[in-house]
Amino acid sequence: MPTKLQKDIIILAIESSCDDTAAAVIKNGHILSNEVASQQIHELYGGVVPELASRAHQQNIVPVVSVALKNANIELNELSAIAFTKGPGLIGSLMVGSSFAKSLAQSLNIPLIGIHHMQAHILAHFIDEPNPNFPFLCLTVSGGHTQIAKMNGHFESEILGKTIDDAAGEAFDKAAKMLGLPYPGGPLVDKYAQLGNPDAFPFPQPQIPNLDYSFSGLKTSFLYFIQKQEKLNPNFIAENLNDLCASMQKTIIKHLLKKLVLASDQTGIKEIALAGGVSANSKLREMLVETGKIKNWNTYIPAFQYCTDNAAMIAMAANYKFILKDFEQLDTAPFARS
Ligand code: KG4
Ligand code: ZN
């Protein structure tokens, strides 16, 4: 906490990398508000339509920021800095958030802070206690990324392994689409899987060397299996939905945890965290805790509201960058590579 002579650090953070328009306010490292407007329009198209996403961000951003400030009981003139997601993400979506953040920072004459979206997912672990101790391994699983990061410091990371094709969230969403479920299908697969038998349909485990992941072969074998079964029984999906979800989910989770165990064995690190949208998956959370007990790990799983895209994680990362005085120029490009 700052002393009486130090000013409070109050940051407004904006996240707009994909299809959620989110804003949060953080004061001296404590989240005061965390608001999100999710875009339903993409359900109609079975996936995020970039052009529609940026238009919806444009509509949502002012109301979402206003609610975040109101719920935090903070006035614009109290802000110390404006933070935004610099990438990776959809360029049109990122441009809405970054342009808004730049304009506000300039008009208030306060610093601008750019945050890497995947780093923010990991730093969500510092919002609530207990926090992982450095170095820790973080399995980061979202709709666009799947990686094992070794975190040596808040902004010092090494990627030990990553997917060579689809992300884990994509595997969930594509499997759901094949089952006729709406986008995003990950949470629905999770829901139906809770009523199914995970051993009903043994799908082949992806075989890929080192600490990398691959989900595209699994996706193809899932598709071929369904197509074959539907020829024999047109009601196959409807009659086996729960078992299909449970079996596919089990295969994805087994692949995720196998490489995480390997990473821990190879590095000797037993501080293990989970981050990103797929960390909301109930079975993955349960299996990580179970594996952690067997392997004697300290496991860290974020609260649900900090798993999928949110601005509180951007705010938390920005709080550390503010302390480091790591600011952006107003002419910065709204893009960070993955
Ligand atoms: O981190 P996130 O909100 O956005 C990206 O940065 O991509 O992750 C979204 C992904 C989607 O693929 C979504 O289906 C998946 O996370 N997801 C889940 C669950 N909740 C969200 N996947 C499986 N089970 C869930 N409960
Ligand atoms: Zn994300």
C-alpha cells in the first residue's frame, strides 16, 4: 500500500482482443470492478466473425467503461493510467480498445500501458491469494493458444511447449460444432460431459514429441467417427451426446496433463498453474488437482471470472507495469505477436 505521501495507483483497463468488451478498475493492486459485455451475435455464425466483433466493441466500449468506473466509484480525474490489450487478437477488435485507450490517456494526460493478452491470463493468478511462487509452470489454454510457460518473473517467461496446430479451446469448440452445438461450444461440452461416460468412445491420444501439443488429428478422427456412426444410425449424436462429449473431453485433458507432468518432471518445478478460457473446464480443474496430489505439486487455478477473457487480468498486469514505469508511446501499434 502506498504511504500517505505516495499517490494511489488507480488504473482503468480495457480488454477487446476477441468477442468480449471488458473494462476493469484496479486500485493499489486490488480489483474494484470487472465488467464484461459478451457478444451473442456470433452464435448465429458458429464462430467469431471479426468484422461483427469490431462493430460490437465500438457500440459496447463506452457503456462498459462507464459501468466499470461507476461500480468502482472512481472518477476519470482520479485515474493514474489507462491500460489496454495490445494483442494477440483480432486486429479490428484490438484497434477499438487501443484507440479508445489512447484517446482517453491523451485527454487525461496520463500514461498508457499496453498488455500482452496471454501474459495477462497468467498474471490473473496475482489477483487473489495464494499466488504462485516463481519459477512456476503455467498451462495456458484458450481459444487461440495452448502452451506451457515457465514464469521466472511477472514479465519473464519461457515457452517450453506449445500447440503446433489447433488450440485446446478450438478443439473443444470444433468438436461441439460437429455435434451441432452452438458457439462457443467448450462450456457445453463440459456441461454434457458431466452426464456422460468418458470411456464410452476411446479416441486416439495425439502423439507429438517434446512438450508440444497437437489437436488437429484428434479433431479429424472425431469427425470421421461421427460420420461413420451416423451412416449406421442417423440419431447417433442425439442418443450419445453426453458420452461423446465426455470421451472427447477426456482425450483433450489427458493430452494437456501428460505434457504438463513431463514439463514438471523435466524442470523439477512443482508450482503449477492453469490459465485461459479452457481453465474454466470443470474436469480439467478436477484432474489438475488430482494430478497435483499424486505429483506433490502446489496447484493454482483462477476463480471462474478470471479464466475466460476479462479486463481484471489486464488491470493486474498493468499494475505491475505501472510500478516498473513501463509505458507505451501514443503512436504504438495495437498489435503484439503471439
Ligand atoms: O481465454 P478465452 O476466453 O479467449 C481466448 O483468449 O481465446 O478462451 C475461450 C475458449 C473458447 O474456446 C471456449 O470454448 C473455451 O475457452 N472454454 C471452455 C470452457 N469455458 C470456456 N472450454 C472447455 N470447457 C469450459 N468450461
Ligand atoms: Zn484469452
